[in-house]
Amino acid sequence: MGDILATNLFLGIITDVVEAHLADEELLMPKKDALLVLAVHSYIPSQANPRTELIEAVLRSLQGRDVAITFSMPKSYFEKAVKIMGLEKLAGKYGAKILPPHQHADYKLELETLRGGKISVKALGAAFDESLLKIVIAIPVSHPQTILYLTTPTAALQILEPKEAQNLYEGFRALYKYIADIYKMQKNTYCIADGKFVIEGDGPIKGFQRFWGVTVTGENCAEVDYVTAQALGVDPGDLGYLYFYYGGVWPKLKLPPLLEKNRMQIKLTSNVGILLSWKKG
């Protein structure tokens, strides 16, 4: 088992368990009916997309359960990404289903805007089924919209109907609030920040791969992202989606020893200064 971050109580925030593992260590996750939510960034081969070997390891551990795989892209891009990632073959091998949001987004989300108005977007209903385990998989990626694209944005954005999702992009601060609000609606998640490699620089497409060798897991994506950001040399307070999730009241979390031992400084996207403008309100 990986190093365990014990449960803490801080200013009314109860934290779950976060674990750090060596890359490719077997992950002991709940064997339940599940929806795999993947942070797929490109429909062409990309080092930023989830590793096929990790997806297969997860599917293998869930054999015998009802499992579906999803991520959000327009139809033609989705089909290309499924093909280049070999997901159809994996789904067939392990009896899983492919569940594209552009076809199956039937759940209407109503979100509050920064100005107190309302905005709606369609999402996969399965992502809000509390009886279904949502397994969220993301490689840490330096990103031109979120600074670091980790498991919280994956859980929130990769289950949305892709055309309607564009309605959420009305500025960085608004986007980060919507990510936090959508994830708060989701229950029963298991989040995997697959840090065997990270993507630095102008990711996901123009970034470059760097070995890290650590995987971070937990039942709360915000906590997984909080400690992952710290270990990668990024202030969690710079990540707007974490700010809105915690309401600015940060949890008292210490890095598991394996993360402390493997601290590094990730090189961020060249427009990070612009991204940080969200802090000005």
C-alpha cells in the first residue's frame, strides 16, 4: 500500500484519505459498478492522454462489474480518440461500455453564475448516480486554461455534453467556479492523478513529458489535487477550482512521505500570468 494521509478535522472540513504510490504499483480500489472518467486532451496520439496500461489495470480489477468509460469531445473527435487510445479493444476485452456524452448527456445541471444568474448544461446522469463509483483518471498536465489540469476538472468537465460545455467558458474565474460547483454535486468518486509522467510547459499538446514516478489517489478529487499541486511546486491557492471548492478555507493537509520525498518543480504554461488574473475578481 502507498503512504496514507490520515483523516483530519480542520475548521469544519473533514478530509478523506489520500495515498501516494510508486508508479505502476497495483491500486487497491473498490470493486464496484463504475464509470471511468478520463482526462482525454487530444484525438491524436498524445502523451497527455491517460496511459492505456493504467486504464487496462483498472478495468482488469473491475472484471465482473458493470463498467462504462467516458470523456467529453465532439462526435468525430471522440471516435478518433477512442480508436487511437485502443479503448474499443479494451472495452471488448473486459466487458465495458463506451459512453459518449455527446449521445448520452441527459441530465440537466443548473449552475449559479458569478453575478447570481443561472446557466444550464447537460451532463451524463451516471456521473451523479450515488450508487455508481466514478473513477477519475488524469495525468498532471500544465494547461492553458486551468494552470494544472488534474482530477477535479476531469470529474467536472469530462462528463458534459461538449457543445453545451462551451457555455461555461465565460472567463477563467467563472470556469473555475463551475468546475468546483459541478464536482461538489458528485458523490462516490475515486480519483487517480497518474503521475508516472507529467506534462510541463505549454501542454497539453505542445508540452513536454517529464518522469515523476508517483501516483496519487483518494476519494476526494480536490484533496488529491491539493497535495499533487503542492508536490509539483504549485501553490494550490493558484488553482481557482480548488479555491472555489474550499471557499478559500484550506484544509490542513500534509504531504504523504512519498510525495515529500519526490517533490519537484513543474514548468507551467507560458500564459500562467494571464491565468492568475482570476484572483483579481
